[in-house]
Amino acid sequence: MRQRRIADVEVSAIGLGTMPMSFTGRPPRERSIATIRSAVEAGVTLIDTADAYSADDTDFGHGEELVAEALRGVDGVLVATKGGHVRTPGGGWALDGRPEHLKAACEASLRRLGVDAIDLYQFHRPDPEVPTAESVGALADLLDAGKIRYAGVSNFDVAQIREADDVLGGRLAAVQNQLSPAFRSSEPELALCADLGIAFLPWSPLGGIGAGGDLGTRFRAFAEVGADRGVSPQQVCLAWLLAKAPVVIPIPGSSRPDSIRDSAAAVHLELSDEELKRLDG
């Protein structure tokens, strides 16, 4: 497994996103645990979750508890989680970026994960009711208190990323935004992270390719390159993302051992300049 960096720590160039393991319609717990363990066996050392990964408000924290169970007795894996998104009755979503909420959420995540410090703690999504500086200031306090090792943000735009890094005194370690063949509007944020040396973690990196959806000519290009290379279009998609910048660490969601093993193998696929141009078209 090839390595990339989050701040000063090396992690696998492909991570695992655990969101599909926790929402309504999720797979059996045993299969989810097998998927996480298969990822580790394939060399994946970055596992991403969130306190809000749950079916609804009644099992809030499901994703973190699942990851903790799967990784019990396993060393050398960086676990990233998130706070600031909450679930409401009936499976809805709400935002809470208040500093007091983020600090309490971090304490709850520490308990669920069974650790003394969270490896990477990310503010899940900006709350329009709370100034960004106040929310990110809570992450700075958590860093200073040793509750978290690295701080990140998710779903931030360019201006918010700059502000977050300023509030953290240059300690912003990661940005997690959506980026895929079907969703390319986060490319300015990726460019900024590349300039600043901040890890960029694309969530939902497979987009419609992961679901077998129709992306028109773009999807066909990924499928055709995959057929030429004898690999899945999903591997082509991840290799395309990895080629965009050394800071990119995709975190494809998975709920089957076979799918994460296929995704992890994308680190070995080197696309030509001609192939990359075709995929960018």
C-alpha cells in the first residue's frame, strides 16, 4: 500500500469511509466488521467515521461504535471522526456548531471509540447560526487540551478553509469535501489544500460510478479505460483522483470486503497523461 500524509503522519493513500455501514438499510453488523478488517488486511490505515453515522437519533454514534469493535486489538490505524452534525427523530439531520456542543461531542466520541485522544477530529459541516471562527476555535481548544491529535474540517469552501487554518494557527490537517467524476465543484478547495500542504479527503469519491449510475460520456470513459487496463471503473476513478495532487486521499464508502479490496488496489494503477486528459474531459 502506498502512503500519503496527514500532517506529519503517514497513512494509506486510500482510506475507508464507513457511512454506508450505519444508515437505514445498512448491512448486517458482521459483514460491516468483516469489511473494516478486510480493509486493514489490504493495507488501509485510515478509517473515517462520524458520530452522526446512524439510522436516526436513537442509535446516534453507531458508526463510531462499529469501528471501535472492528479495530479492537488492531494497531497502526488512524481513525478519523466528525462532530457538529446531529440526527433528529425520524432520520432527519440538523447542524450544531456551537463550541460547547463540539466539545461535548468530542468527549462522547472518545468514549465510543475507547481512546484517550482522537487521531483526526473534523468539524462535520459549517453551521450558519454559528460563526466559523467560534466552531473551529473549539477544535483549537481540543488540540491544546490533548483531546485530539489533528484537526480537520468538512464541507468547507475556500474562504472557510483559510479562516479555519488561521484560527488553528496553521494546524489544519485535513479537509474532507465531496469530489468525484459526477461532482467536481470542490476542485478550488483541492487546489488550495495542495498549495498549503493540507490533506484533502474526497468523500463519495466514486459518485455515480460506485452505484453504477449513468454519468454520460464521463462514466463511459472510466469504464472504457478500466476495460483497457483490466480493472474496475472504480479503480480508474480512484487512480484519477490520486493523480490530481499528492495531498489527495480518497475515502470510498464500502459495505463489502470485496469492494474495499478492489478500491485499495487502485494505488497500483498509474494512469497515462492521455488517459487522465480523457477522464478530465
